[in-house]
Amino acid sequence: MKFLKYLPFALAITLIVGCSDDNFTTDEKTPDTEVLAEGGAVSVRIHLPSTTATGTRATEVELNDGLAQEYAVNDATIILFDANERFITQQTFLTADLNFTTNANNNITSNSVEVKIGPNSKTPKYAAVFINMTQVAASTLNYSTFNDSRVLIAGPNNAIVQADGLNYFFMSNSTFDNTNAPVSVYRSATGLQTLQELDPTSIKSTSVASSTEASTNIYVERAAVKVELTFSNNQAAEVKNSSAVIDGTTGFPTISFTAAPFAGDQIQITGWALTVTNKTYYPTKLLDANIWPDWQNNNTYFMAPYVSRPADFRTHFAIDGNFNGNVTPTAVQGYYDEFNYVAYSNVTNPCIISGDANYLYCLENTFDNYNQEQNQTTAVIIAGKYVKSSNTDTSGDIFKLGNTIYGGDGADLINHILGVLKANGYTCMVGETPIDVKATDIKINKGAYIYKDLVMANSNICRGGAVIAGAGSSMDTILNSLLGFRALAYYKAGSCYYTIPIRHFNDEQVPLLDSDGDLVFFGGAPTAVNAIEQTARYGVVRNNWYTIDVSSIAAIGRPVPVDPADPINPDPNFPDPKDPDPNNPDPTPDDVVNTYLQAKINVLPWAKRVQKIKL
């Protein structure tokens, strides 16, 4: 192989060069000492995400290959960089060129392909691979240097490109801790690697090479996240006085209650979606070399023993584009411009992808400890319909006060409210004479998808001789003071929903409470909600499959607080985005106790993460 030498003055040039983990820098460029005078080629072999579980932890016992389309390759662009991560050349290969096969280790691997290098090109040292390039990615990425390619890509296509009627998942180099590799520009002293250093024997002086010659192996990950929802047909075993029947077509259950106070009532699950999803993604997984040692420090993070998997050429966590909460509030309190928020009308349509399995895909969504809040966390939202057996209202409307559910005609509810008003000294006035409040003095206002103004005064409602609520005005302030804030909930047509924030590390790996329900001790003191050691309890990471298994539904969920066409705000502090709660201005952390569900997640390397839920 013939080389040319650069002029000596090139050796004196110094600059700071961004590396593949974005935060490691070097004070001097690696000297440009050689070029390929006659050109040549680099032999590369691509490894798709595999189910290999070498060194699997005891909790990681369930693996699954997933769907064939999740491994499908339409094209692969291989880019070569020099020792300073500067672009040399790129070449795109189609499926027929790559010829993927499954090997004995359950890896899906391509046969070697060769990237041709023109005469007088600099000697390549690193390689990047982008598989199934989306149009948005292709128009966004800049390869002048590898660091230039570390820009956020807008993801309306969720890193999935449609071609030939199939889904093709955008994939790129896996970022992992390659501690045994030599320190270089691409790999910091902490061990992080994204760009693959080329095996020198894979750089050839000719474009003709035999299949037996050495190739550089590159491992890739999907940029997308997979979420699956399943329902166990064991409701009777989980919740007494109820039974469940799973619909064979939709995979959704109908729960029937057999004992008081809900005997004869049903909850029908009608659909599901994801509440909050990211709008952008990095083309390759981003990790911060400056904080990587802390992430692996058992004295700083609970997740430290689980975050790295070098044996499987991957890490268990990543940084997304809004990891540190650099988000912009929208005009409506509780929303952020950086996320998509689902509308209830999109929740009620079942998502049946394969047989009775329900899958959805989204973009990576992670955050530091401080920003683990419900309005940023990707969560599953499940739509249901509560059917009250004794409801005389054909619309199916119902109300809930405390733990009691009332039919939509409102008669029983009004009688209960009358009793509460009388017991607390509320009256009506005839002249100056107080009289008991009657059923005709109040009415139920059930015309809209709202929390407020559900009870209206038909007559002046008084206390101590003074008018407290004039005729035609809302009585919600009175009832909230007597019964508790927003004590009365309205379910139009019985519609309700349940939300399940998706956990990335389970309670054994990143615990919040001990077996007694108390905050766990960490570093000699009790931890706290959103403490730094709790980073990564919630969030979804690329190339991971999260399975949420709902084993029981014990009660009605939350009402639909907005018009179904409007987005649902996942934070219960702001149930109506047009009416943010002034008494609760701060975002709600993910770890606030939720009476609707209990969650447990078993963390697996890939392909599957299982989260069991009781609603």
C-alpha cells in the first residue's frame, strides 16, 4: 500500500476536536501523516441488534426476537473518518449488497462489504453506519466531522421510514463502554465509544478482497423505542369479587364486578396510546463522558451496577435532546413544545399490530433526576368505559363522589349533596326566613368535558343569613370546601382513563421505598423523590422493548377532563389545560403515589422489558 506524507507544518496545528461522546476533547489533532496514494477499500461487517445475553443479570431472563420487520434493512450508509474524525468518504449499500444472515451466536450479521476509497485520500481510522436512512435524517446530517453529525433530528417519522409497505427502523452505531480499547479521539479515557475504530487489516490497497479477509465489525442499535401492552386473563385471582374476559380480537378485557358496592358494574377497556413522546432524537446514542464515571459510581447512583453492558456492545441509558429539562413551556400551563401530547380521541382506537399483541413505537425520552415529572415522562394511557348497571341515563353519563358512583340522571347524587348542605348549615331564604334546601334548588351541569361548575344553584344558597351562591352560579367552591378539592368527578358516557409511567430500571435496581414502604437509605440518609440517586427510574431508551402487563383493574380511572379532540395533560395537577390549577403550580413528580395502579418492571438487556401493573 502506497502512502504520501503531509508537510511537517501540519503536525503543529492544534485545535479542540469534538469526539463521539460529545464531551471528550483533545488538545491537539492527531497528525495527518499518511494518505492512500492509489486509493483502496475498507471491509466492514454490520451486526444488527441481537438477542444475545452474554453475562445477563439474574433479573434479565426473558428475551424475544421481536418482529421480522424490526430487523429489516433497506439500505446502509457507511461513512469513513480519519484520525481526527474528519470525513473521508461514504457509500450506500442496498439489502442485496449486505446479505444479512443469522449466525450461531444469535447475531444478525451482514457479509463483508467494501467501502471504496479514492486516490490520495487520507487513511481512514473510524467508521459510522446509518441504516434505513430517513428523509429527515438525510437532510439534517452533516458529515464534515463526526461531531457535526451529532445534531438533533426532527422525528415526525419516529425514526421509522416507510418503504415497500414495510417499517424500516433507523439504526446507527451503538455507544458502549469499550474499556479494553486504547484511548483515542473517538473513545475517551472513561471508555466510551461510538465510532468504531477500524481494524488495520480491514484497510486494503485494492477494492477486490476475498470473504476470508479481515473485516471491521460494527454493532448498531435502533433509534426507536418499542412499547407493548398486554392484559393477563387473571382478574379474578388478582381482585376479589370480579372477573375478566379478554376479547380475542382486540386483546382488551371487560371486567365485571360481582359484589357491592359495584355489583353488576363493568369496566370495558377500549384502547391505549402513549401520553408524552419526544419530537427529536440523536442519530447515535449520546452519553456524556464527563459524567460517565459518576453513572458507574455505586456511591452516587442506584443504577450504577446496571448502566453498562460492554459484553453486549451497548449501554443501558442515554441522554436525549431535552435530558436536562431545557424545554419551552407552551401557552397552556403544563405543556412543553418539545413533546407531542396525545388526544383522547386517539386513545380509543386499538393498535393491533400482530395477532393479539399491541405495539407502539416512539422516540427515546430520558431525563435527569430533577425532570422526572409526569408532563415529560412517556407513559401508557389506557382508555376505558365504566358501565353502571343501574344507570337510568341512556347517555351512560356517571358521577363519582368519594368512592361512590352515581348514575347520570343525578337524582341520588343531588340527594346526597342536599344532606351535606343541610348538615353544614346551608339554607335557602324566603324573605328573611331560612328554609331547607330542596332538590329543585340545585342542578347538575353535565354538558361539557370539565371538572369545574358541575353543580349549579337554581336558587340563592345561603348560610348565616348571607347569600353564598346566587341563583345560576357555581356551587363548586362550596362543595370543594366541604368535600375536598374537586371532590366531584364527571364521566361523560362513562369514559375514563388510566396512566402508567414507563419505568426503565425496576424497584430492585433503582428503589425508592423499602419493604416497609419507607424511603430507602442511600449514602447514610433516606433518599427522596427526584433525588439524584433516582436518575433513570423513569424514561424510555432507544433499542429497548417495554412490555406493560396489566394484571388487574380494581376501580374506575380518571375522567376525561377535556374535549376528546384536545390533548390530554398527563399531570393530574392540571386536569383541564384550559383551567390550570392555581393551587398546584409545580409539576408533579413521577413517583407521587397513584391510587389507580401499582407497577413493577423487570429490566432486560434487549429485546424485552416487562412491567406488571395493577390498576
